[in-house]
Amino acid sequence: MTEVDEKQRADQGRTLTERQSQAWERELLSRLGITWSTLPAQVRLWGWLATAGAGLIAILTRFIGLNHPHQMVFDETYYVKGGYSLITYGYERDWTGEDASEIFVQGSDIAARTTADYVVHPPFGKWLIGFGQSLFGTDNGFGWRFATALAGVISVMLITRIALRMFRSVPMAFLAGLFMAIDGVGIVLSRTGILDNLLATFVLAGFWAVLKDRDWTRRRLAHRVAYGTVTAHGIPTSYLGPVLLWRPWLILAGTFIGLGCGVKWSAAYALAVFGILVFAWDTAAKKQLKVRGWFTSGIVTGGIPAFVNFIPVALVAYVGAWTSWFLNPNSFKRGWAENQRIIREDVPFDGLGDAVAEWIAYHKQMWEFHTGLDSPHTYQSQPWDWILQIRPVNFYWPPQEKIVQDCGAERCVQAINSVGNPAIWWLAAASLLVVIWFAFRHGDWRAWAILAGYGAMYLPWFNYIGRTIYQFYSVAFLPYVILALIFALSWVTDMLPAPSLSAIRKAIARRRAKEIEEDWTLALPVKKPRAAVTAPDSADAVTTPATPDAVTASSDESRDPTSPGEPMEVEGASGPTSEESRENLTTDSAPEAIKADSAPSDGHVHLSEPAHSDGSDEPSATTGEEEPADLVEDTNSASEDVPDDVDFEDDPVERAVLLYGGPDPLTYHLHIPSKKAAVVLGVTAGFAIVLSIFWMPLWTGMTIPYDFWRLHIWLPGWS
């Protein structure tokens, strides 16, 4: 058989052996940016401790003194009484009289009429506020603020878990939760019985579920490729690649965001933006797997099934949020269709039934209100003010005669100001530039995810510049402000991990190209005899951090222990690094590279998993304080059944088999790895904590001297 015939036969497809499939699946997972090892107990334990610690701080900042002030603040008058009406009567009653709120605070509902109130937001958020009142009473602030405070704690814990996934670092995950827990926007909106913090929590939960879907989907794509029919290079023979119809995490994401729309309509922007993000990730995964029709596959096998799992579910959840409105004939707008017929007026969508026609008419009326609201307000602001927190809202400022506590000064004040923590928001504004750079210059998926959150919950407000809008709406994109800051801090401290194995290899190729520019002799081919493979025993495997600096820490810094024999990608190289000589930019024999790079690095947990098909053994974790495992030749190691004449450049599957049983290249930071990082993170966190202590009296409405209040007015818009 000729060489051409052999190539054609290989391209027709083959089924890999069990060992080859396992090895190739791990290779593909690393390329897709997914850790294939089970997280070691250390990471799981400290990750949950970080989550619990951040959640505890959130409980303290949100629940202590939640009953103060014992009166309605800002827009609570609409949503608290609406929540009470729903849990008591099943529909939102109209409240009359200027003293209606004060009467309600005393525990009476005599100001509530039997007629329905015209409300401009869906009922689900008010049901949640009413749920807190049903548990703790309607005559105290703890009851009507419980739901929003709980949502604030959940948001802090969610952002901690999200940061742990995105940045693979326990310290950075805790820092994300800490910043969220001590920010003024999050604290004030968590301690106020209005809808915006509930909206932010549901959208953030949807974002978390979308990230989980990304991991879940890529794991199954890699598995189906590795165990399907592939070419000699491990490429799926099917033109469209594997198909996934069932997406449980995406269904959950749609449910969360649909319920978010049931709180406030602005969650619909997240539904659209996150849907685009999912499509982009699916398409990129197909391209990374080298599916021939990757773009078509992104639409047919990715986009369409994702749409079915996401959008209809969100619509069902949104309609479900209106269940009480449909069930109660006393709800606002119910009976409208019949009245229209009596006065001989048309009833749009009459054929769908009165309830549906009235529901649609109600939505039209709500839309007209939201797009036409232009009543001037003292605290209104424009979206460009929000990034720097230029014009916050004073939620509470009682007259002097109502302040009964003595502050030890001639004049005392109580104020609740929704300004964000300057240390967080101002640094995050600069950090956003870093995120944008990484998104457009490096295509970092984490940067794009952060920008998606920003885009969904912030940019739409620029369409409403003529409307009466407020800066506290920024609580909806506060989580992505935090993630942007964490991204920039990770980059500054050299703790930003490579997003995937492909990124690691590209970084090494760029470094190699730079070295060759300085010394062209490094590009000369070096033939070495193929040494015996000494892949580490899987139970003791270690690896260096998945960063360009750490990965190249061998005697020849250009070697990549994760890809022996693979030609490196060189961008913009000339001379010896041209396309013709790219094959020279290869690593030496795999055993030498592995040995040279086997010593662990401080601050990392190195994931490994046994090279057994059942995967029953628990993976090991090695920290910087432990000694590296001895690497000895094993006749049953990954080199088993690998022919001596295998060319790993032409057979990447066999290269993956060679490394099978080795460590996962995508590592986790268990602690801060350097003094530089400790100083930067310590100063930033310390600055944020000091300012949160300084601002806490104005976030919680404490009685303070007027002069002390004046010390907080750094900008004219803060008064």
C-alpha cells in the first residue's frame, strides 16, 4: 500500500482503543480549557471555606440592624405593600392616603382598598418580599427586607464560586466574595425592600449556570470525539461533529433568567446576551476540536439545541411568574376585555381568550410607562455616571426632629447613601480597560464573559438617557464590576492562569520565537535518540503551574512538558522561525521534559488522576511545601504499546497516550504564590476594608455627627 493510500485510509476514520480514547479525551479537555482531574480535597475544602467566609461577611453587613430604620425608605412604599397584598389577598391592592405607609408600618392595612393597584413590574419580586413578611411579620423592616438581604448573601456566595471557576485560585475567589460583601451598592440594595437586588441575583445565578453549561458541554463534546470515529490526527470524521440536544445547565439558566424577568424586565437583556455568548462558545469549541464544518455545526448542533433549551424555558418561567395574576380575577386589568365589548371597542388578541388578551394589554400599558417616564428627580443620573459612582441616591434622610438618638454633637444626621465603595468601583473602572484588552487582543473567554455581563446589565440603559433613571440600578452589573477587578488583579500579580492548553502552547511558541531572534542557532534541528519513557506514576504525578513562565522552567526554557514533539505555533517569526522550519521548534524527548519540569511550584495545587480506566482512585494534590514524587521507569507506563517509529508530529493521539497518566496542565492556586502578589492584594483589600468601615454608617443609616457626614462628601454629587 502506497503512502497516499495509507493517508486516505487514515482520513476515512478509525476507532481508538480504550487507552487512546482516554488519553485523547484528556488532551481535548485541556485544549478546551477544562480541567480533567477531579479537584483535590484541598481545593474543594478551601474553596468552600472561602465561599462560607465571604457569605458570613455578607450576612454581617446585610442582616445586622436590618430593621433600621423602622419606616419605609425610598421606593419601599411601592414594593413592600405590594408584597403584603399578594401574600394576604392574592393580588396587589391600591393603598390610599398620604399616611398609608406610616399606618402600614404600625401593622395595619386599613389604608388598603379592595380595588387593584396599577403596578408597572411583574409580581414575582413582590411575592418574594411578601414571603419575608409572612415569616417575620409585616410590622418590621426585618420582615419586608429579608428577601433582598438573603439575595445579597446568595450573590456574594455565587460570585465566589464563579471566580473560583474562572481564575482557578482560592485566594482570588475569596477576594471576589469579600469585595462583593463590603461594597456599598450591594449593601444598601440588600438592606432595602425593592426589586433591583433580586433582579441582580437571578441574573447572576443565570450567569453561573451558563458557565456550568460551558464546562458540561465541552466535557461531553471531548468525550464523544475521543470515543467516536476520528482521523489519524484525532479529528472527528463527521462533518458537523458530535451533537448535544440535552443541556440541563442551560435549562436551569433559562429558568433563573426567566424568573429574573418576572422581577424586572431588564433581565431580558441578559437572556439575549448570554444566548449569544453560549452560541459563540459552542462554535469556538467545535473549531478547537477541528470539526470540518465548525461554523455550520455551531449553528445546527450548537445554536439551535441551545436555543430550545434556553429561550422557551425562560419564557415559561416568566409566564409562571404571573400565575397569581391569572388565578385571581381581582388583579389589575382583569375584566378589561369584557368592559371593552360593553362599550363596543376592539379587544386585540381576542381569539386567545380574555385572560391572555388582558395580559398582553397590561404589558403594553407597562411598556408605555417605562419608555415614557421623564419626571425630573433630584437623584436621577445618567449611565456614564454609574461607573465612577458620581451621583448616588440618598435613600433615607429624616428631619432633625425624628432623630431621637444622641450622637454627641450639636447636630446629628441619619443618612442611607447608595454610593459604592470607591476602592472597588474606581479600581474596577481602570480594570475594565484590562478586560477589554484581553478580550479583543487575546480572545480570553473569561474577559468576554465579564463583558457579556456588563453589556447585558449596563449598556441598555444608554437607550434611556431621556428617562428618569438612577445610579442604584448599577447593582445589576456589580458582580461583573467585581470580576473585572479580580481579572486585573490576577494579571498584575501574575496569578492569571492560562485559559487553556492551547494558550499555554501559543505562549511558549512566542517565547521560543523571541529566543530564536536573539540566538538563531536555537532553531537548528537536533536529533536525539528516543529515550525510554518515564511517565510518572499517576498517583504521585505533579506538574508546574499552567502559566508561560512556570511551564518553561526547564533547563531549556522553551520546552513544553505538555506537548512533546508538537510543532509550536509561531506568530510573525522570520528567518529560522519561518513556516518551512517550524518543525524545528519542537521539544526534545518527553521523558527529559517531564523530568526537568516535575518540581512543583509554590502556591499551586497540581491536579493528577490515575491512568486507570475506571478512574476510581482519588487524584493527588501537591503543594509547594511537599517534595516531588520520584520519577522511575515503569514498564506499564504510558509508553506501553507505543511503537519505536511513531512520529508524534503526525500522530497527536499517540503523543497524548505518551503523556497519559501525567498531570493536568490546568492548575489551581491554593495560596498567594509571591511576595509581590501578597503586597498588591493585601494593599487593595486593606484599602477596600478601611473605606467600607468608614462608609458603613452611611450605608446602614447610623446616627452620626453632621461634620462626620460631611467628611464623606468627596464629590458634589454625593450630598
